[in-house]
Amino acid sequence: MGVAIRTGSPLSLNLAEPVWKQLAGMKLSGSDITEVDRDYLSGLIYIRDFEGDEKTIEFLDMPFSTPSASGQEVHLSSLHKTITLENRQEYFKLALQFR
């Protein structure tokens, strides 16, 4: 990159749009996540908008964590162990923010 800048030679970088936005100091949106992981946001929206009672959400049996870019589970809160109807909005916000 330094040689390209010094010599004025164009450097072709094939980066996803969200990476360019971050380099430019722009804020990312939820739709930017779909550029790099198209199924992640739709899964979060399903959890956020799930309609049912406490018994039907148990089938999800999901921990209050999300996978990192390297595939390791990252716990999002010390207050919650699993996703429930009461904390799913907080889970959505924290998971989106982390990703």
C-alpha cells in the first residue's frame, strides 16, 4: 500500500463495502452485515420478531452469545444465560452491535 501511495500507482483492493465504509469513518448499518454474512441478520430478526409464548421459544434453546468472525462463541451479557422473550430485544441489539 505504501509503495502504491509513493509511486502513484493504483492498487486494486477487493474489499466488501462495509470495510470501505469503516475505512472512510462512516457508520455501519444492519444491512451492511448482509454483505459479509447474508444469513446472520435474518436470524437475528427472526429472534427479535418471534411471536409466541415462553413455552414455544424454548425450542430455540439458544445461549445469549454469538459467534465471532473466527467462529468462537462470545457471551454478550453477564446478566443472561439464554435468550428469552423478555431479553430478545437486548440480544438483538448486542449481537448486531458486536458483529
